[in-house]
Amino acid sequence: MIQVLFVCTGNICRSPSGEAVLRRMIDDAGLSNRISVDSCGLEGWHIGKSPDERSQAHALKRGYELASLRARQLSGDDFSRFDYMIAMDSGHLGDLTQMKPAVSATDIRMMMHYAGKPDTNVPDPFYDGPEAFELALDLIEEGCRGLLKQLQGKL
């Protein structure tokens, strides 16, 4: 089974959205028994909490359910559990790259790498209005389409 982990700062906006979007795409492709998805945050501020209500509302309008997800913090074990870590921005990418143990085979890339835009961040919508949440979902959907295509090539 291929294991994918989405990573953002607090695991309440971008990474749970990535988890829900990719999970739905995997389900629609009939691959839920071959690809597993999770999300986490680099920081532990929101451990155990549901995703941001605005993230939930915008995702639900597109048919993605986030309400059952709970925030967790990245752990050292994640570098041995997950085949792919998907960073939402360049800061996350830098942190994950520094934290990655030398023995880990985890492939760490930015979300938009999978959309052919490796230097593009998925901006954090937390401090902005509705349009920021819609933009984040647009980018995440675009990245997830490319990611799923790559994962299908690995199966």
C-alpha cells in the first residue's frame, strides 16, 4: 500500500483539505485499498481539533467532508511510515527536509510540484477571507490530480 501524508502548519486548513480531496479522488478511482492518505501539522497547536470551520464549509460545497478529521502533529515515525510527504509551502518543505532522517526513503515535495508548478505555494487561508479558502482548494485539487496520476503509475 502506498502511504501519503499531507503536511501544513497546524493541520486545520490546507493539509486536511488535501487529505479529503485526494481520498475522494482515490475512492472515485477505486484505489482505496491500494493508497492510504493522512494529514498532520508541523506544530501541535490544534491537536485533536476538527479542521477550521471555514475550511470545512468551503470543502463541503465541493463535496469533501472534513468534519471527521482531527489535527495531529508530525512525528518522527512518519518518516518511516509514509512513502510521500506533501508540503503545502516552501517553509514546510524546508522543515521536512531538515527533519528527514538519512535512512528515510520518504519522497518529500511541495503540493504544486504535482501540478508542474514546483515553486508555487498553497497559501495559508487562515487569516484571509472566503476567496483564500477557494484558492487553496483550487490549488489542492490541481495538485492532487497530478499526484494521483503519479501514484497510479507506481501501482
